[in-house]
Amino acid sequence: MTTAELHDQYVLGTYGRFPVSFTHGTGTEVWDEAGKRYLDFGSGIAVCSLGHAPAVMQQAMAEQSAKLIHCSNLYQIRPQAELAQWISDVAMERPGKTFFSNSGAEANDGLIKLARKRSFDLHGSETHKVNIVTCQQSFHGRTLGGIAATGQDKVKVGFDPLLPGFLHVPFNDCAALREAVDESTAAIMLEPVQGEGGIHTATPEFFQTADQLRDEFGCLIFFDEVQCGFGRTGDWCAWRTILRDSDFSVEPDAVSWAKGMGGGFPIGSFWVADEHAAHLGPGTHGSTYGGSPLASTVSLRVLKEIEDQGLCDQIAEKEELVRTTVQEWGLPLVTDVRGLGLLLGIVVDAQQAGGLYDPDSATPLSIQIVAECLRAGLLVVPAGPDVVRIIPPLNVNHSHLQEGLTILNSVLSRFATA
Ligand SMILES: Cc1ncc(COP(=O)(O)O)c(C=O)c1O
């Protein structure tokens, strides 16, 4: 049976999959079953920070798996504790404590539990504040907590009754945020750069408003850095990249991560500032696999490699290369390049599309372009109907970056009006 036939017969059809199956890769390059080569500007959706099959990950896996792969959280796990130390000392630069999960959605579920438990501890069961304010077009994962937090109806349809207590405000709308937050608010939860929702970057004013509301109502601020965190924007923390030229800074009470922190090895986590950490004490939360010796060792090696290679410092230059190159093309089809660092969205306008564009197809323009890029040997990822996401490995080299952009240009030109 072909891989497609196996999928059709045996794998639950929850994904719309492109008709290709990859067998191996190295760095930014990846090959399919037919031996065709692609440049990977999707990184498994912002996961493969160091590209495919990086030597440091191979080595970390080989070494640690020869010693101890799994160990229950009934016991102390040194690699987990060392990774948590690195997160507080290097990424957060603040005292705090980390819980380890296996994915981003689970990490966000942990944040939701933190918000509720803190309110319960402070206010008691009758009156505790339970509401969490998130943003429209946000994405926080596919668990029942994650879809309730997500500000997109399409992920919720058919799954009622949803977890109650979520309000969604338009992203970057300070007045709406002010309107939504009150005494009943336990937390404000934001993606500093919305990924799945179409690559939108939070404004400093939006952070500032959240900060003021926290002061006023005593709620918490959570940042979901699952997609934008750990180097992708040129800093460990995307909100710091956003505020780098601002005279204002904001410090969240808790942060969730996943994706790039494992470089492809499944791991997620949330960090909680020390002053709130006691709300999740013994018996309040757990995971069989979370923070296993193997996952923690690999993740710490990935993060230290990003640090040792100084990759964060190279992101702004790579971003600039993408932005100026796309601008030089001068394609009317491309109306904007949104995002930050190597989490960029090429915004396309269906009104300006022609050539290969099929306006009668149920497939949106972004996906038609992504499918054509695939045929041309470039992996990119849609982010809504009119955004093509560019999220290459953080260590993508200049020649691959330029080669990928050349492919993208030739594909986009085929979607331009004659
Ligand atoms: C911002 C954000 N939060 C949470 C998630 C969910 O992460 P996971 O798929 O690992 O559960 C995603 C996944 O795309 C995401 O982009």
C-alpha cells in the first residue's frame, strides 16, 4: 500500500494533508519518498529550530537514551531540573518554576488551571474569579481547555459544552481589553505574535493596557509563546523583541512554550513566577511523560545550541533579508509582510490574483500557493486564507534562504495577473 492509502485506511482523518511523505532531511533540506528535494521553510510549524537531524540532537538522544529514557515524576529528574534552571536563569531572567508537559495545548491547560487555582486560593470556592480574557483569532491548542481559550469559532464547532469562563477581545484593541477585564477576571492570556491566526504582532500599547489592568484588578498576565518563543523572534521571549525599542517593559506572571523548545522532540512547558508557584502544589497537576530525562536533555541541548551559535542575534538580519527581497519583487499580489523575526507572514490579496489562481475552488488562495510551492520544492505553511507563513529553521543559511525566496517568487509570479 502507498503511504496515502495507509493513511486513508488506518489514520483518523483529522488533518487535511498534502500528498507527500518525507523520509529524511538535513538542516533546511528534506527529501520525499520519491527522492525529491525540498527546502523546508515550515520547520514542522516552527518546531525544528535547528533544522532536520541536527548533530547535537542526535548526540543528546544517543547519549541519554543509553542511560535513562524515562523516569516517573515520582522521583527527582536532574535533566528536568537543569532545564527548568536554564529557563528561569537564561530565558526568563527571573526567579520562577517550570512545569513540563508534552505539547503546547497541555502547557496552556496548565496555565488555565493556575489561573483558577490561584483565584480559588485567594477568594474561596464561592466567589473565585474564573474568567480568562484571550484574543479573537488566537490559537491556544486543541484540548478542551485549548479550544475554549482559542478565539476562533472553527475549532469549537461540535464540541459543546465548552469550558466556560473565556472572553475574546479583538487583538490589539486596548479599549475592548479594558471593557472585558473586571473583578471577575483571573487572567489575560495573549500570544505576543499570533501564529495560526494570521501572523499578527501585539502592540506595546496592548501589553501596557494589560499591565495596567493587572495592577487595577489583580489578575494575572499569561503569554502563550508556544509558536513565537525560544529564539524565533530574535530573543528567547517574543514580547521582549516587541518591546526592545520601547521605554516600557512588561513581565508576565506565567508563560507557555512548546514547539521550538524541543527542536522536534516532543516537549512543552509553562513557567510560573515564584510568587504564584505555590498555587500549583503537590497533587494539583501532573503528567506521566512530562519532563522525562530524554526530553529534558534533548531540549536543553537544543536551547544551549541556539545560545552557543548566537542564533538569536542573527534573526533580525535574516528577517531583513526576507522583507527587502519580497519588497524588491514589487508584486501587487503581495500586500504586506507581517510578523517578527523568522515568524513571517506574506499577505496575499485574492483580488490581485490571476494565473494559476482558481477563484472557484473551495481551497483558499494561501493554500493554493502553498500547494504550488510544494510542487516547486519549497515547504511553506498557510496561516488563514490569505497568509503564507515563512518559518524556516533559526539556523537557515543565506544561500538556502535566498534559494527558497527565489522559488517563492517564481510561484507567486505564476499567481499574478497576466
Ligand atoms: C500559540 C500556540 N499555542 C498553542 C498551540 C498548541 O500546541 P500543540 O499543538 O503542541 O498542542 C499552538 C500550535 O500551533 C500555538 O501556535
